[in-house]
Amino acid sequence: MKLIDVIVTAGPLALAACWGASAKSPAIGGKIARYAIDPDGSRIYLEDIGPRDAATVILAVGEGPGIDRTSIEQVAAITSRNVRIVLFDPRGVGRSSAARVQGIAQWGLAAQAADIERVRISSGANKVVLLGVSWGAVAAVHYVATYGKHVTSMVLVSPTAPTEMLRLDAVLAFDKRVSELVEKGTIPRTPDAHLNCSERTRLYWPAYFYDAQQASTSTPFTCSDAIVENMWKAVGMYDVLPDLHAVKVPVLIMSGLSDPYGPAPGCVILKELQRARASLVPLEGCGNRVLQECRDRFIRAVDQFLGLESFATKKQTDWGPQPPPICNGVSGESQTEKELLQLMQ
């Protein structure tokens, strides 16, 4: 693996050129951009934000598929004297490129975990706090199951459901929220069959929020149709429940109490973390866009989570809430799967 370091901010960072902005660089702040280049020809663009000698490195895995790092840039607000953030564009998105030889496997979960590992190595951090947002939570869980020795703890924000069938249930819940806003006139009655991924996101953007009117103050993320199609083909009927069973590090899950995808994704993940100390924090007044609607509470929760020195040795009942009321009645069984089985009988 080869690294190309590019200084993207002025001031003290100019000093980094003398040391190549590596893990051995002096303790300076700001933002450094670099590429991790793999032998398959793919290049992963990453940004390293905060002091080089920070005690904690948060490696953030963003949304997807086909969405670049800008959709989770608010994570950088966590940076302090002791925290540094690493963000990256998934392969084929933003400033990152895909492999020279095209193949569906490069979009699968194994490839996504391998790319996260490339980013970690490029950052020079031996141990990281892994933060996954939306689909990034699924990729993060798979990474921990594969490269767990490099992860000290994990934060999952508005996580996508851990299985494809449960994800389809969540999509139906989101569609219901869209229909409600269409009836209210918040979302126009526009056929979406002819729209591309980014256009559909803009159309349905208000549905992602607790307060649909707040959507106008935030820029919708953009996405690539080709990568979306390739990734869903590659992951197929994915199921990371076995990966969750293998997780041993402390886990913080945050979901909006009014997430249009419903409470099941976070609740099922909490239930399946059988060997980990885990807590689910439902955020009142938040929808799916936790980083936009509830940024301050998100930062406080992460700060508290990272500051609990004895966190890993405490019992779940000692430090964190039992499954919150929103998880009552969430069985973990997919309604979509039940209906498909009934049709097959």
C-alpha cells in the first residue's frame, strides 16, 4: 500500500510536509488529506482532522451506498485536544476511485471492511474508536468482526438494520412517513420512477427529519446510482447478526426517537450484542438525521461515552439503560420475511 500525502490547509500544517504527515508527525492540528492506493488501482481519499498526538482517534464510516464523507462532516465537531477524526470517501465516491478491473466483489462487505482497514493503516492509528452512520454502521460491525483487535469501542448512529429483510421492513416504515408528508403537502406528489438517486433524496429529504420544516436548513446528500446498484447486488441478502455476536468492545447506539425507519434497527442490534457492553440512547426530537438535528446531544453522548474509563468493566445494568421503551414489542423478526414465506406456502 502506498500513501500520497496532500496538505490541504495552511498555517501550522505546512510543517507537516517536512515529515510526510505520517503517524510520526509532530503534534499539530488542522486537516491533512491523503490517498491510500491499493494494488488493485483503487484510491481511498481520507481526511485526518485534529492533533496528531490525540489520545483518541475516531475513524468515521459514513452513509451509503454511493454517498461521500460530506454527509457526516458534523462528526468533526468532536475534535478536541485529545480527539482526532478520520473521515474518508468510500471507493468510487467523491475523491475516491474504484479498482481498475471492475467486478461486483469490490462493492461487497468484505471489500468495505478491507477499505476501512486501509484507512486505519493510512492514519497511523493502531487503535481506533469506530463510528458508523446509517449503512456505515453495518460496514463497521463487519469490520470489527474481521479486524477487531484494532477497535477499542464503537458508536453506531441511526444504524441501518443488520439484515436485508429487516432493512426492507425499515424501508416500508420510511415509505409510510413519506406518504404522510405527501398528504400534508410537505412533499409534492411527484412520480419518482424517472428520478436518479440524488433527485429522490432531495424530493424525500423532509421525511428524514423529526421536524420536516427543518429540512430546508440542511443540504441533502448526493449519491451515485451506479454504485448504489452495484453495492446492493454485492451485499445481496446480507446478514451481520453473526458479526454482532462476535463483538466484544463497548458499543453506544444512538437513534432518533422519530426516525422514519422505525426503532427496530437499533433495538435488534442492541439485542444481538450478546458479548458486548452496549447501550441504546433514543434522542427525543430527532429523526434519522441525528448529526443535523441533534448535533449537540450527539457530541455530549459521545464525549461521555469516551470519557468512561471503567466503561468496559462495568455491567450493563450499572452504566447504561436497559432496552428503552421504544424497543418494547420489537421482536427482531422481519414482517417482510413472514409475508414472503406465506406467499410461498
